[in-house]
Amino acid sequence: MVLITEALLRQRALPAGDVGFSEVREIALHGLGIERIDLLGHRCRELRVLMLQNNVIPRIENLHRLKVLEYVNLAINNITTIEGLHRCESLQRVDLTLNFIPASALPGLSNLRHLPDLRHLSLLGNPCTRWPDWRLYVISKLPQLTHLDGVEVTEDERDGAACTAKDLEAALDLWVLQVEGQAGTVQEDAEDTQEHDRLPWSPEQRLQDFREREHLQEELRERRATSSAASPFRQRRCALPQEPRTLPILSRDGSVLQKNEGGWRFSMDDSDPHVLALEVHIGKHLATTEIETEVLPRAVQLLISGRLLSLHLPDEVCPDACRAVRSRATGTLVLTLPREGNGRVAASKQAGISSGRGKSAGNIAAVVGAAQATPAMTAAVVACGDGFPPL
């Protein structure tokens, strides 16, 4: 059961933003499973448009303080009587489509007769519309209407309703006695049947169906949460070491193994004879503070949100001259790695890597020898525009 609270009113109010309740002119509370109208008359006195359709409201109540309310939509609810609107003095439109208002409740329309601005009323889909003369009866009770169920009320209809008002009252009493009385007997008989038999469509049955559907949706959400927790991807993330990791990450023999724990999509461009360019497509929603970069003479390592991307380089590079920039628009990280001596190593193509997507090269290792013991440099990662300007 959803209750109308101040937090819900602030969330659904228009104009949106940090405004006081006295400034709210429209509230959309449709499709929330609301079972009772409350709080609106105390908080939103200047309300002009109220949308309450597609809930399970059984009764129109607590709206008498809304003196400037012009339009109320109560379609697709469990309303059985027309009440609680006669003190909304500025009311112009009332939508009661697809409720459970019987013909015996039509005399309650007399309460709306003294609303001078009421022009539009909708009773489409209610049990009362099964009575052949319901339209004339409504017009006789509310002669100020200009549209009934979206159809314009003509002067001939208005005059005919005024002339036959007494006859319509008698016809209504007879219809209620003969038709709706028999329907009530059928309803009582149906309630005596076995529990698994479906009851006739009624406010009680609609409320029961709504609660069953809500229960099924809750079970579905729980199953999805359980399935997500048991997914291989989540298990793989949970299986990663929880302790902080620092770069460089080397094997026991001091080699750099190629790994791609996060399945990051990357590409390496070695067409320039002077520099290597490595692009890693990380995604723009990951904070730059979650990225660490370490450049070695023959390898580059990135620790992205605790997951390692380690790559062997085709040529020897100068760690102290490297730079790293990141696009604000796409989140792509670009590392520019100047070659050592601006020359190519003869065997670079045999051990080179051109691109990868989610899989590493396995157990390929590059040993960082003692002769290459230049100080390791952690490249600074900065957020830049799409042009990838230098640091």
C-alpha cells in the first residue's frame, strides 16, 4: 500500500524543484497503487490539476479544501459513489472513467449541481452506463455540462432532459430494482462458490488482483537480485583481491605477464616511427581517480578500479617522457609512449601486440633486465577534451 506523504508530493509536484507546497499547481500521482486520498488538502491548497488515475482508490475524500482545483482525474480506480467534490468550487473537469459507479449512485450527481464552472464529466466504462437513459439523466442533474464522455451536450438533449426529469427518476428506480438488484444476488451467490473460482469484476476483485500483481513483482525483483549476485561476472569481481594493489605488478621471476582482468577494449598504434600510442576504452562513468598507470621500458600497466591491464610493448620506450590524457566525452584513455632513441627494435613485430578485446595473451612474459633498471614512472592521468591535448 502506497501512502501519500510529503516526500512523494515533492517528488511528483509541478513545478519541479525546491518550491513550497503553496506554489504547487499540479501533482501527478497516477499508477502508484494509492488506496486513500490524504494530505493534499492540508499541504497543496493552491492545487489546480490533480492526476490520480490508475490507482485503487475506493472513495473520493479529503479534497474539500482545494478551492481552486480545476481538473481532477480519478479514472481507473475503485470508486463506487460520487461524493467529496461538491466543495471544490472552481472545478471544471472530472474524469471518473472505468470505475465501479452503478446507476443507483447517479442521484449523487446532485451534489455537483452547484458547481458553476463544471463543464466536462466522464463516466465512460462504469456500470451506470448500461442503463439506456443514463445520459439524459446525468444532463438533467447537471445542466451546466457542455461535454459528457467527450461528446458535446446539445440544446435538444438539455431541453429533453429537463422535460422528462420525473420520468427519468422513475425509470432509474425500476432499473435499479430489476437489473442491479439481480446483479447483487449473482454477486452473493458467486462469493459462496469455491475459493479458486474467479469472482465477478468488482472493486474487491480489482484490489486483490493488484496486490497479487504487486507481490509477484516483488518476487521477480528478489529473483533478479539473487540471479545478479550469482552471476559469473559478479563472482569474478568478488573473487578479485580486496587488498590495495600497487604498481608495478610483477611475477616471482620479475617478469611482466600480460593480463586483462577487466576485459577492457584497447588498441595499440605503432605506425609512427617515434612513438607508440595506446588507447584504452574505459567508459566515461568511471572516475579518473580510479585509474593508476605505470610505464616500464618494455611494458605498460594500468590498474583500473582495482583490475589490472598489463601489456608487453613491441619496442623499448622512455618512461620519463610518456604522457597520458583522457577524454571527458568518451572516457577513453590515450597513452603516448616515445620510443627509446626514436628507433625500432628489430624483433618488435614478432612480440608486438596490435589490439585486444577482453582476453590477454596468456603466459607471455617480458623480463625486465637489470640493464633496464631505469626508475619506473607513474604517468599522471588527466581529464581532457576530445582533442586529447598534451599535459
